[in-house]
Amino acid sequence: MSVIRLKGQADRRIRAGHQWIYSNEVNTSQTPLKQFSPGDQVVVETAQGKPLGIATINPNTLICGRLISRSTDTVLNKSTLVHRLNIALSLRDMTYPAPYYRLVFGDSDGLSGLVVDRFADILVVQISTAGMERIKDEIVEALQDVVKPSAILMKNDGKMRQIEGLDSYVEEAFGTVPEVVFLQENDVLFQAPVWDGQKTGWFYDHRENRKTMQGFCGGKRVLDVFSYVGGWGVQAASAGATDVTFIDASESALSHVEANLSLNQYEGDSNLMHGDAFEAMQSLIEDQERFDVVIMDPPAFIARRKDIKAGEGAYHRVNQLAMRLVAKGGILISGSCSMHLETSRLHDIIRSNSRQLERFSQLIYRGTQAPDHPVHPAIPETEYLKAMFYRIHNNMGL
């Protein structure tokens, strides 16, 4: 097997547990990256020539290598996939009573570049690296062996694929996948648009935070901003909210909200607002609307480190609008899926908004991603999700 050799001291992060190799860490004078093709598997060596393991490689990207094994005897093939899928499945089986969860969460499950979401007997797969794309047939075979699904959808249209030089496509890899699939989360039923929805069609990561949210919603008015198909708001409705308002820029997503409310036989009032979230919230403020629970779960405003300044500005504006809509003594739930936004920084944003609006805020719950999105202790990039619950009062003179 071909070899890449690292520069001096570049092995420290790998030895500490990380699995990524950056192109500027490779000794390209001894092992030129241009000799490799995207998806090749190579032996990684220290500057002194000691093997560190095997990695998949893409010579055209900043993260040029992804360690798949710390043994030079273990390559990424169907056998390895089956073994790691079984380990991943055992975690989900011990955590959830029903087969609705993220089965594979990339690096955290030893399968960098692979995500698999499970909807009972239907799997939705996302491949984001050249190394995983090279063995996609083996991935399908391994999933069939381990999970025995009725159908598998390849939802390979993510932004990372363009960076990796991969084509974008959505296609059935096995069986027949319907336009929408059904799932259950916290005893609430949903349909999810797996073919043309966001990511895999659903976001399992906020499961535990939504469960906590349900405890605040009985007999309350609720606002769900950036609602998508209603993951938060429909669960609030099922928990006894008297009326729920949903805001989303996608008419298609709102049609699924309506369907999901019907699935759960919701008899309260619902309001579907189609349009820009900032404009919709401003309109509600002008109409002097107030809500007992306001849920703010926007898309990632900070996709890359260079976006931090502009992204933090967006988080500040959107949370200020949300806080203005919280009734006296109500709850603001502020979420973020931006890995580059630290929890402490989001807390600072809420604190700043509280002072500017002369309101008194209390942090009452701090949530993170569900157990089917495990955090790799050596890879901080795998810990990305935040859900901060605040009780908001009028000015108490403090």
C-alpha cells in the first residue's frame, strides 16, 4: 500500500486521538499528494517512518486524510464496515426502544464521511468524502447484512461533496423509497420528506431537547421559528400547547407541518407563516403578539470559521427578535447547529440582548445533541449542537 509521511511533530494530534490529516501536515517532498487519486487508502507514517495506521486520502482538499484504522492490517472494506455498523447499532439499540435514530454519525462511529439515518426499515445514507464514495457498493451491502432494510436511499447532495470533488445525486440504492417516510420521536408521529427535504429529511439531534421543551408547553402559546416540518412545534402541540405558530421559508415544509399536526390529531389552533423568519417575527412584533414559549432553531449561520463575525451578528439579530416576542415569564429556547459558535458565545449573545431590551433572563437548561450523535472526545468538531433554555422576565431593576 502507498505511503504518506507526515512532517515533524505533525503526528501529535493523531496520537492524541484525532483522525484528520491536513494537507500542510504532509511531507510532500517525500510523499507528493498529487501521486494519489481521491479515495485511495494509504499507510500514514510519522516523520521518522513509523506507521500510524491507514487513512483514506483526497489530495485536492484541506483535510486530505481521514484515519480509518490505527493498524496497518485493517483496511476499509465490507468486513470493517459490518463490524463498525454492528457496534453503532448496539449503541442505538441500548438507547432507543424504536428503530428511529441516526445509525451512523461519521467520525464518532469510526466511519468518517458517512451518515446513516434510520426510519424503521428504510435507511437514508449521506456520503461526504471520496473515501466513502469509493466503497459505496460495500456500504450498501454491509447495511443490508446488518440492518436488513427494505430500502436504502442515497441522499448525496450535501455541500461537502463539492469540496471533495464529488457529483451530487439522490437515488435509490436498494428497494423502493417513498417520497415521505414515517418516524416516531418522543411518542409523537411525523412524516419526513427524505427525497427533497433538508439533509436526510429529518433532524434527530434535538430529540432530547425537544423532550425537555414539552414540559413547558401545556396550556401555552408557542412560536416555532425556522420550523422546517415541525419537529419542535408539533411536539409542543402534542404536549398540550393551546396554539402554535410556525414560521418557515419553505411552503413545502409547512405543508408537512400541517400533515404532522393531523397525524397527531391536534385540536388546538395553528398558524402557518410562510416567509423570511426575520420579516415574519418583525410583523408579529408590530402586531403586539406574545408567546409563552419561543423556539429559535435556525440553520447554521456559521458554516466556516471565516463566517464567525457575520454569523454571530445573525444570531444576535434573530435572538433579539425572538426575545421581544416572549411573554412575561415565558421561555426562550435558543438553538444553534454551528460548530464554530461556542456555547459561551451564544450565552453572551442572549445576555447582551437581555441588557439591550432591559429584560431579565435566567438560563434554566443547557442541552446538546442526542446519544445517537455521540461526541468523539478527541474531535471537537463532532460536538456542535446547542439548545439554551431561558426564562425571560420584564425588567426587574437588575
